[in-house]
Amino acid sequence: MGFKSSLGKLKTKKKILIIADNGAVTGSVAKDVAAVFGSVPFADWSAKVISAKDFSPTMLLSANAFLLGCEKPEPPEFTDIKVLFKHINLAGRPCGVFSPQANAVKYLAGLVRDSEAVLGDPLVVDKGAPDSRKLKKWVGGVIGSKA
């Protein structure tokens, strides 16, 4: 993918938006996941981590995929996101959810259901952030790339 110009072929990186609450575990996982991008096999991707309280709907416009993470179901920071996802069509856009709690993963999966995003397997984080190999495998499954 790219554009041909007099300078040659310009490559554009795909973008993934990682939206998380302010929890210690989810914040750590979001940063660790972001670190996976830009390395093999995700060298053609760039990642941006944003706090759910600082999220703006326009941020999704340029994202090729997105990830959501929260520590507990229905965190106050996700109120606007919950409303948005009932009214936005993200059909076909890859999405992943992560949390240290299974019931929070279920909440996040329900949140994106109406948006028609393509939900990958969830990541339930227990005992801290997973190693980079596990994160690469999970991310690859979400965005449809082999890790």
C-alpha cells in the first residue's frame, strides 16, 4: 500500500488506537501492546494509546483497528464510548478487548456489538501483563496478521 510520487513509493502505516481506562493493569497492558507495533511482524503499523477519558470519536476515523481495555465493567470513563458505539458503524474494522476480569471483557464485547466491528478473541490478563510473544499472538489474531 502506498502512493507513487516523484520521490518514489511512499508507504503509509496502518494505525491502531488503544483505548483504556486509568487502571494500573490495563494501562500497563496498553503500553506493552503499543510497544509490539513497529516491530516484526507489525512493522507497517503504528499504535496510539489514549485514555478513555481523553477519547474523541474522531480518533476512530483514521484507525484501521482498535483495542479497548478496562479493569471493571462499566467504568465512568467509558460512558461516552458506550453511547458512541450504539450509533457508529465500524463494520469490518478489527477490534480487540482486554481486561484482568472476565466480566469486564464481556462488558467490552457487548459494547462493540452494535458497531459491527470484527471482534477478535479477548485477552484476559491475569498476574500482570503477558510476555511480548503472547501479546504478538493476540494482536495478530485481532488484526488478522500472523505473529
